[in-house]
Amino acid sequence: MYCCFDELDDAVVILDRDNTVVRLNRSFCETFGIGDDAARGMEIGDFIACHLAPLFEEEDSAARVLDALRHRREVTHETCRMRTSAGEVRRFSFSRRVMSGEPYNGEGLARFRDITPECDEAMRCAWQTRGQVGAESVFAAVGELVPYGLWICGPDGNVLYLSASFLELVGRTIEECRHAGWLDCVPLEDAAAVRSDWRRCLDTGCHWDRELRIPDLDGECHIILSRGAPVRDEDGQIVLWAGINLDITARKQAERLTAVRAAQQAAVADLGQFALAGAEPPELMNAVVRVVAECLGVEYAKVLRYLPREDLFILEAAVGFGGVRIGTEKVNGGTDSQAGYTLLSHEPVIVEDFEAETRFRGPALLRDEGILSGISVIIQGDEAPYGVLGAHTRTLRRFTRDDINFVQAAANVLALGFKRKAAEEALEESEEKFREIAQRSFDMIYTCYHDRGITYMSPAVTRILGYTPAELIGCKCRDYVTPLSLAAWDEGQKKMARGESVEGLEVEFRRKDGTTAFVELNESPIVENGKVVGVQAVGRDITERKQTEQLNRQAFEQIERNIEQFAVLGDHIRQPLQVILGMADLADDPKTSAVIHDQVERINEYIRQLDRGWVESREVRAFLRRHDRG
């Protein structure tokens, strides 16, 4: 499927998604004398070392081309001089891109296009035009389109041309630069290293690429990116050097500001981590003022806590201030200080020059240090501002919106740290109250985690189960459940695992003395990050109640038996009485028969009373069943 690349005149290397050589086209093999079979399957690093690197004539261009191949970077055009299989040194335009569309999607294509004929033609045209149009006219026309323009030197480095804008920057004439050398007459920072690097380029013929720091006539420093390359004749000899000077001062300033902002953001993130780790307020405030001073590049930073009743501030943390008393140094509020004005204005306050400030009076704390500029922001509290965070310097400085955002972010970290500390203290107080209640509670209260076992047990466990709390710490509750209650226990744990609370779970536990106790549990799951990790439970001793219920059941059973016996007893008595009445009727003595009938009737009355008692007993039994708690 790669046969189509053999039709190209350009030398082409196909690389797969793993940066391995898939194919060299016909032109590549013929141009550089490298066989496709020898290269196929090689990792690009090995291919470069074995085949490509020896072909390059110039180190700089070779490094850029090879770096692009190694790191899969897209390149549209990079000029390089390479030796072909015929032994010629020719100019090639290198490009690399990622192919799209099936079946090549994601694969890399590196192309070397021979541009020697175009370069030669351009050179011939340039020499033909040279007699008609002066070279300096061409250079001047093109060079002034670029800040600080073009430069041309002879093979030994002598100046042939420098753009007028560059000469104006350094305050020199072209004749002065020609006489002394263009880098020798320029005021440079690190001049010795720059001139040594230029001499190395002249000696080796490598590309010139250097950032020059040049102060202008007003003392402002300009950063100039100076780049150049040797121009060679057909024999490869250097005939001149040509290059450009680009003013990259704004870009460097932007890069510096970006680095500063990134450092500030990282510093705020570190402060946030420090606060979340549980730093005490004094530690956190000291860290904040130190970081603010370092990241803003100022000498002073401070935290002032506001006392609304006195309309005063107390200095709680500071760097740079000499002889101040942390915790006792006071600053007036209102318009007597920058901090007071910050609270009045409800927004950050910037001072560019304290000597010209009219909105408020500078406090002695700042005046005594000779401070000229500063920035202050509010540290928010729960219901009212906690105070003010300020940063100051003895030099005139214009603080930016980014500076405000940084200082405000640091103040927000302080506010969150204070709020977190207050919440922790409230939680500790709440936990202490809970512990006091639990310690005095008649019920058994405990906390148990899946991985750590019991972490807290109230003293009531000693009365209920006979163990001390210390004996149960780290143990699992299930280990003390009797076999008869394990099924109910496990069912309750399944509900807990689903995040459901369990109420009224009756479990029989084994006491320390070997006896058992019934405990009624009300359990709530402990959930962390959406996962049930433990349980909090309250257990009430219901052993006596269970015993009472057992006695009630036994009483009910006895009543049932008595009722049944009453019914049977009545029948058993009635049957003999009927026999006695029959015998009395057959007797010859009427008087005796009357006496017998009278006694039988009395006995029947007793039986009827038993029947009424049986009915009443059934009604009592039904009443007790309706109102039985068991």
C-alpha cells in the first residue's frame, strides 16, 4: 500500500505510530544509499544513529531535524545540508507531518526535498541584481521591516551591513562597528561570553543563535534575539555571514510574568495544602506573609486582626518590620491607616506613593520604615472581616490586577484556615460534650470500624457485659454475639452495608463471666467518601425485660393449662353426680333422696361457678395477650 510513495521524487521515510521505520521510498534509497530492508523495523533513534546522523554537514540543522524526528514534532520547513550517496553535498528542505485518512491514519511522513537547484538559481539572480541595485539598498529595505533588522558580516566577522534601527539602539555608526567589530562596540551584559560564542561560530561555521541584553541610551534593557548562518559558495567555503536581530523584550517580559504568576499560583496551592494539613493560625499567618513577600518581591508583609469595639488593628504576623511586637503592636482604624481604609472601602487598596496619598494617613508602622508603595486586601471572617493582609515596599511600584488577585488568594487561604480551625474547635467541643454524655449514659454507646474494630466504648459496658472499655478497644462486636443471635446480627449488618439505619435489633451477647445479656441496638452507619466504613450504636440492656417476657410466657402457658383443666374437671364432676341423682331417685327413703338432691344441687352450683370462672379466665387471657409487650 506504500507503493505510491515510490513515484515521488522527494526522499520519504514512513514511520508508524510507535515511531518505527515502516518504509523508505525509492528516491530515499537512491539519494542516500540506504536500503529499505536494512532500515525497515528500526526504531527512529537507532535509524538516526546508524544511517541519518553521518549524512549531515552542519551540527545545528542536524540537531533540529533529528530532534523533530525523535519527538514526533511537526515541521513545515527546515533547511539542511546533507551528503548524498554520490558524495555531493546538497541542500534539502526537511518536513514532517502526521498523515490522516485510512490506511495511513496516525503514521508519520518525513520528507527530504532537494532544493539545491532553487538555491543556486536564487544565488545567481542575487549576483546578477547586485550590479543593478546596491546590496545595502536591498538590506535596508528588507531589514527595517524587522525590529533592529538585518546584519551582514564577512567570513572573518567584519561588519558589512547593520540596520539603522540597530545602530540607533546602540548609539553607534556603521563605521564605528566596522572598525571595532559589531559585537565589540555594543554595550552588552556578559560581553565576554557573547564574544567568545561569536568567535566559536566563526571558527567552526556553526549557526549563531544568542540572546543579547543591550541597554539603550535611556538605560532601559532590550533583549535581542540575534541569529545568523554562514553563506557558502559552490565549494562549501564561507563567503559571508547573514542574520537578523529580533527585539524579544516584550515576549521575555510576558514569559517572566507568566512564570511569576505560575509561581504565585503554586505558592497559593502550597499554602492551601498547609492549611488543610491542620496548621495552627500563627503558623499559617507566618507562612502567608513570608510567601506573599517572596512572590511579590517586596520587603514587607503583615497580617492585622481587626478589633471592632476599639476600631483598632493588632499585628499578628509580619516580615521585614524591625522592632515590632507581634500580638501587641496596634494600628488605628478608619482613615488613619491603609488597613482601616481597606475595610471602609470593602475592596483591595493600592498605594503607588504614600507621600502623595490623600485618601488616608499612613500609620507610624509604615512611615517609620520609609515605605512608599503597598497593597492591602480584606481577610474575611464568618460574620465580619477578620482583618487585613498587606504587602509593602520602600520603592515606588505600580501593583497590577494580577498582584491583587494573588494577595487576595493568599488572604482567602487565611480565611479558610481560620474557618477550618474554628470548625475543628467546635467539633472538638461537640465531641467532648458527646463523650461526657456517653460517659454518664446508662446505655452502652460505641463506635466500631470495619478495619479498626471498636474505637470507643462507653463505661456502661462494664455494668452490662462485665468488660472494661479498654478490654474491647480494637475488638469486633460480632465476636461477642451468641450463636442464637448471629443470624439476626448478620441481617442487621447487611442493612448497614446498604447505608440504612437499624433500630430495635435485639442481640444476645456473651458476658465476661460466661453468662449472657440481651441488648437492644440502634445503629447508624458511618459513611466516608460514599462508602460505609463503620457503625455508631447505642445499646440498652433488656435482659430483665427478656426475663420478664419469659415469665409472662410461662404464666400464659399455666393459665392455658388451668383453663383446660377447669373445663375437663366440670365434665368429670357432672358425670358422677348424674349417677348419684339416679341412685337417689331409686332409693325407698324419700327423705334421704331429698337430702341427696339438695347436695347435688349445691355441687352443681359450684360447677357453674367454675364454668363462669373459666369464661372469665379466657377473657383475662385475651386481655393480657392484647397488651403483652412481648
